[in-house]
Amino acid sequence: MSAMASPLLRLVVLYGGVSAEHDVSCVTAAHVLAAADRSKYELVPIGIAKDGTWLRNDKAIATLAEGGQLPDSLEPAGTVVEPLAALRGEAGAQTITVVLPLLHGPHGEDGTIQGMLELFGVPYVGAGVLSSAVCMDKAMAKIVAEQAGLPQCRWIEFRDGINDPNTIVAEAVEKLGLPVFVKPANLGSSVGITKAHDETELDHAIDVALRYDDVVVIEENVTAREIEVAVLGNTAPEASLPGEILPGSEFYDYEDKYVTGAAKLVIPADLPDGAVREVRELAAQAFVALRCAGMARVDFFYEEDGRGWLLNEVNTIPGFTPASMYPKLWEATGVTYSDLIDQLVALALENHRRRTGFSTEH
């Protein structure tokens, strides 16, 4: 995959957003902008405020132009812009625009922004509408992965207003045992996830998850190592060396990831060669089965003395902060941070050309 070498390429970095993961996105954007090659790209940071307003960050643009240092987190601030004009750039300009959506969670990673970019006809980095939506919904992703024959832990879903709230606790305990993990289906970065050790805690955990979504996933507790693989590509994806997370608390939660930083990342993971080959193959298989494009981080559990590899989840917009697994895994596999951005841009253009090449005639 060759890097893009057009000085005219306009790279719009979308960050912030209206989800609970707004702050994480602001940190990610600052680091991606700092790492992107300014000799190749006209960098345009556009922040989406929590109320949904789009703002072109003129201060950051000026700082980048002067070769200055961006802050660690980029607040959505600046000139209010209309989305279509901001994405397309000036009328009549010969510049090619590629959008890099760094919007974690709902209204960013779930196919909504991807659908808007498709309607506007703008090339963008990462998974398309269907893949984004499916991967964001943990229950739907598990259903698709099961159909594709990918190994997973045992789980059940609870849909508010559809499944019976009076029997769900008993059903979960009967099928999965205790403790269990309870997660809102459509949120990332471990927001709203609870480990329930008894029926009372389980009942409460479902209520907590329902604050974030009307679909809740209840999973068996797996005693296993947490292994992650970065995947890059479109139809013939490549998988990185695996990395391991050693949680600082009882499980890898939001505090661990973004506040205390207590979790340790071990890259590459200490695994036998055969296990490394297996997990890289499984990661690529999951990427293809869930119709991902560009990038994804595929997370696994590894039961060494049990079932072996179990797919946990697929993240279509993985974190790009310095503490993030995705860029670190590629670095360990021989792809630098700035080269990674170049490859993702090239993949976005390739994908856009492929999608827009289909006939509209019947």
C-alpha cells in the first residue's frame, strides 16, 4: 500500500461529538494532527460540540501552520461552520478531501456520520455505514460473528420493552452463572459496564446500562488474558502483532484507560508462535466477516487452558492517543504513526473509488 504523496490533499479531522466519549476524541484528534505529515496534507480540524454545533478550529490551524505545539486535548472551538461546506471545502477548488472521523461512540462510530459522508460523496477513513452500525451494537456484532463461526464467550441480550424484565436476572444466572458483565450494546470505552457478582448487583447493573441504551448485553465472566490485534486494509486486510492488556483494576474500565492509566500494555504479547498466528488470522477473519474497512482493533480473550481464542469485540474507530493500543501495535509491527495515517488515507481513497465505481443504471 503506497502512501499518498499529493500536497493538495485536504485532511479533515472530525473530533469531539455528542457521545459520552467526547473527551477521549478531543485527545485523539490533537495527537493525530500533531503526527500527520504537514508537507502532504492541508489539515482541517473540525470539532463537533456536545450540542452538535460544528466548529472549525482556526487556532489549531494557525498553530499547525506556524509549526507550533498543539495542546494535549483539542477543544471544539472556533468558527461555526455548516457541515457540507466544511467537508467539501471551497467551491471549484481542485483539492481532494478525505475525512478522518475520530468520533468514538454513538453519532460517530455507529454509521450515522458515515451515512452523511456517503450522501455528500466525500471519501472517509474507516468502516462504512453497515459495518460501523453492526460493530457499534455489541449484540448485533455477536450475532454476525456467531453466523461467521467465530468463537465467542457465552452471552444473552436484553432489549428494553421487548424482553421480560422480571425474568432476565434468573435467565442470565441460569445460562451464564455468576459473576457476569453487563454492557450497554452501543457504547465504547467501557462506559456503563458493570461486573455483577450476585442477583441484586445484576438487577442494578441492567438499570445502569439502560441509562445509555435500550439494548443490554450480559456476558459470562471469562478468566482469560485480554489480547488485542490491530487490523489495517480493505478487502485483503493485514493484522498486527498482538498486544496484551494487564488491567490495573478488576477489569479494564474507563478509569483504567483514561484517568488512572493503571493498565499496562504489553507489546508484543508473550504468546507461543502458533497462538500468535491463530489470533492474527482470527482478527483478519472478524474484520472481513463484519465488513470493516481501513482500520479496526479486534479484541480477544485467551483462555490458555480452556477454549483458546474468544472474540470479544471489534472497534472500528480505535483510539489514536499515545496510550492507545492501535498505533502502538502497528509501531511494533513496523508501521510508524505518520505512515499509518498515510496508509489510512490511501485506503479511504481506494474504498471511495471502488464504491463510486458501481453502476447506477438498471
